[in-house]
Amino acid sequence: MVPKAEIAKQPSITRSVFPWSIAIHGGYLESEHSNMPDDLEMAYRAGLRNALSLGANILDGDGPSLDAVETVIKALEDDPLFNAGRGAAFTAQAGHELDASIMDGATLKAGAVLGVTRTRHPISLARKVFEASSYVMMAGEGADAFGSACGLEQVNPHFFSTQAQWQVLVDRFAAQGRLLPIRPTNIRPTMPQNSGVTGHSHSGTVGAVALDKMGHVSAGTSTGGMTGKTWGRIGDSPVIGAGTYASNRSCAISCTGSGEHFIRLSVARTICGLVENKGICLQAAMDEVIHRQLVDIGGQGGAIALTSGGEVAWSYSSNGLFRGRMSEGRPPLIAIFKNEP
Ligand code: ASP
């Protein structure tokens, strides 16, 4: 018989019953696969694998899905190969304006930040918006000041600059006949050396969705937005219901693609609505919106999603989606191109 003192030490019975799952993305691929140098492809896969394993470890250790989503996205924001945080796309003024959002499917609490320039991890700032204020969205300098007041790390905006993203701006402006802004000093080289992101067109927005052992889902998305953007342009990534949505009653979803089209269709919420109200399976709901409704209005991109019942899916109309997924007891899966699972 187990002594009473030992019983008291044992974990409480509110233990999990759900197998955890996680899916992540690192943006969509517009151009053909053959344009990507091998060393760059390997670096992308390593970055995705690293971020996925950080999230999986949290879920496996009984952590909440919101922590897994934030941790994965922070890692991808720090990875200069992706267009979020360090490695963000340049604006037309040679700066960086970062957008992010995160949502807790158990409470429907959500936070988003738009056009921030100094907060190292915009996804953590988005989380603070709902945890430390009564707001859902904050923008620009005010949002950075709020982040600073919350103790989040602030950096010089050049921290986000990389040579590879500068080259994307140079090429894009040359093709469009636009006047290039003055090159900022102290732009960091991008690893792997000499393999810029210019030979192929990779959007590089990042996102994650997770289901924890308590059966709660969460979703988050972070981006530097479109290269050469002007006039404070904001895409779908920080728009709850467009680029990000999470509800335990349906699914958690993070999108990447031509943001204006995703906003017009409220892509994330529309997919969740199909799952919740029409009883359509997740994969079919995603394919209906991404392959039909989005394409019908000229949009392109993809999304990752999972339900509180453990269904995990992705769908994309582009040439590829930088993606990864893992579920309890199963090996991780990392993929980029169309001919992969
Ligand atoms: N959806 C993002 C935006 O419109 C871009 C992307 O996903 O690559 O800002």
C-alpha cells in the first residue's frame, strides 16, 4: 500500500488525456524548387526542425499550447532566414515594420501588434497585449513603448537587417524601376554565406499552431510583411480572423500569403467556421478556402491548422510551404516542396 505522505506527493488527477500536436510554417514559396541552393535548403530545414523541437518539448512536458506557439515563433523570429524579427523584409524606406498576433483557443483571448520597430520579439509583445492590457491590437511606437514598459527586450532597428533581405529589396526595386533608399550601415551577412534569398521567392512569414495535453489549442503568426511596403501597409498576419485564429470549438490556424486577399476572406475564421458550423473536416475546409475561394479572387498562399480533436492539416496554393509537424509518439515531419508529404 502506498503511504499517505507519498500519495500527497503524487501529481494531481487533472492530468492530461489528450495526445499533443504541433504544426509550424515559415512562409510560402512562389518560385520553382530548382532555384534554391542546396545549402540554403538545408539551413531552412534545420531552422524549422529546431523551432519544431522547442515547441514539441514544451507540449511533451505538459506545457500549455500558448507557450509552445510563442516559443516556436520566438526562435523563428531570431532566425535570420525567415521574414520575422531578425531577417525581416525591408520597407521602401529601408526600415522594418513588424506585425504579429497570437490567440488562445481556450479563452478566445487574442493580442496583436502592427508596425513595431524596436521590440525584439513581436510575438511576445502580442501576447502581452492581452495578458497585460484590456486591448486586442496596438500599433507602432505606442506598442513598442508598451513592450518596453512590460520589460520586453528593445533593440536598435538595424538588429533586424540582413544582407539577404537587402538584396531582395535591391532586386525588387530594380525590376520595378523604383528608386532605392540609402543602404543602412551595419547590415548583417546572412548564413549560409553567399546564398541569398534572391534566387527564389520565399515570403518567410512564420507561424505555429499547437494542441496541448489539456486539449487546448493556440495559434500565432509573425512577419516583416511585404518587401518594399509603403504608407504603413499592414497585411493579414496581425489581423485576428484573417492571418490567425484559435478556438477549442473548431481549430487553430496560422496563414501566410498575399495578405490583402486573406483579409478580404477572413481566411482563418472562415476555415474555423466551416469546421465548427458545417461539420466539415479540417483538410476539406482548408482546401475549400485556400484552393478555391482564395484563388477565385487572385490570392496565393497557404495555412497550417489543427483541431482540438487532434486533426492536423496544411493546405497551400503556392509552389511550396515551409512547414513542419509533430504529434505525440510520432516522428517530426519537415517539408518545403509540393512533392513532399
Ligand atoms: N501574409 C503576409 C503579409 O501579407 C506575408 C506573408 O505571409 O508572406 O504581410
